Amino acid sequence: YHDGNSNNDSNFLTRSFTVLGPQIVLLGTNGAALSNTNVTALTDGTDFGHATIGSTVARLFSITNSGTSVLSISDWTTNGSGTAAFAVSDWPATVDVGGVSNFTVTFTPMVLGLATAQMAIANNSPTTPYILNLSGSGCLLSTNVGPYAGGNTLTITNGNFGSITNVLVGGVQATIQTSGVNWVRITVPTNTTGTKDIVIQGDSDITLANAYTVNTQGIIYDNN
């Protein structure tokens, strides 16, 4: 059929939809959304990196609700080979519409090597359970304290160092005595007093925050 007009008219039917109910999304330490069953990464905080045995690393995450009703968190559980190394605190029971609530996850390794865990968050949104994957690695220092003048030997053991090219203690280059894929032995350099980060450089930079303490410079008195 032709109506005599030179232009053909097209009619479009547009429909809009509103998603009802709560909508859960978790945010990493960098503020970026964490997908359900995420892959752990240092950039968003879900990979806690390396930490010395017995030390604690804390990360602050957020839960958002972009839906149309209150988000209720009924339960959360953790499972995986490294579950014992992770703990959760300040967990919200509800998140208001358009709201944000924070919670803290801590990583305290008690054994050497990689620790992984899955955190399952039961809630009243369509995405339940919401799975948050976590990882971290525990390493061991032969000592965490040494003299002001340096010169002492320090061995760092772990299963995930890879190729090691350099070690810094408080920003000062240490002397590598010998190393393997899983460990490195260094001569500690002279440094200023206080708590120092140890940075292991190679395939990537691995930082052990506040891992080593340099003692105050001593004074020897002549009593004669």
C-alpha cells in the first residue's frame, strides 16, 4: 500500500522497564564494582598480597543497593582452603535504597603459601548468594628485628616469589646472598631506626609492609 507520500513512515513502540526489589553490588578498595564470583586482584583489594606469618592486613569493602527496596543480608559464610586466614567485621544487616554500607575483611596468615577463600553472601536480591573471592599469601622471616648498623642475615621464605632481582629494606638496597623461587637470603643494609617495609623485586614488586624493625643506634660508654 502506498499513501502517495514520498516519505515512508515507520512507527516504533518503546517500552521501559523498572527493576523492582533490592540490587546488590560490592565495591573494592578502589571503588570499582566487584562482579559476582570475581577474580582476585591487588588493584581492588581482593588479593591481599603477601603478609608475614601472624601479621594482619585489613581491607575496607562496600555493599551498595541500587534497587527499589531495602537490601537484607541474611547470612554470610566462607569456605576454601584458606578460610581460617580471613575474618569479617562490621557486617551490615540491611542497606537502604541507594545506600552504601562498609565492612572490613582482615587477612592473618598462619601458614606459608597461598590462601584462598570464597565468601558467600545470602541476601534478598536476585543475585544470591553473591560470591566474593579472596586470596593472600603468607611468608616467614627468620627475624623481624635487627641492629642499626645492619650486616645481619635475614631469610624470607614463601611459596610465591618467582624470579628475584633485588630486595629493599626501608628503601635501601640489601645484598642478596642467595635465593630460590620460594625464598631469599639477604644481608640487611644500614638504615635509620624504626619499622620498615621490605620490597622484593623481580617478576613483580612484593611489599611486606612494616615487616622489619631497625633498633635504635647504641652508645658505648667508656667508664675509665
